[in-house]
Amino acid sequence: MTGPITQKELTKRLRELERSGLVHRQVYAEVPPRVEYRLTDLGGTLMPALEAFSAWADKYGPAVGEHRRRAAVGRDGSEDSQSKSGLRP
């Protein structure tokens, strides 16, 4: 549901997670350089929440996508599909 992420943004987010103690960053002295990330024990405690969120997204993702599609139609100058369909954010 989200667009692609740039390498710069991915690196920024991973560094934030590292500073928070949620991931461990391992740098290998190789050419080309290689970096690996893994969850720390603290980061692993998020797995139940992430699994629940993933299950929610699997179940309700199509409905969210439909809301977004209908909202986009309304922004394009056509009829206000949210009020016509009864859909609300």
C-alpha cells in the first residue's frame, strides 16, 4: 500500500531502529561493502504485534485499498464517491 522507499530513507530508518536498540547492525570489511541487520532481543518482542498487524492488513487491506481508490476518484473532479457510497475514512 505504500510506494517504494529510497536507499537513503531505508538507511535512515534502519539507523533509527539501531539507536533504539531494536536492530543490530553488522558491517563486514569486504569489497563491495556489506552490512547486515538483525533483530535484537528487544526488537524480537515486537514480533507478536507485527504479526497481528500483518494479519489485520491481510484481512482489511483490500477494504483500505478500495477506500483509497474511491477517494482518488473523488479528487479527480468526479462525484464525491465517499458521500455517495457511504464510505468514511
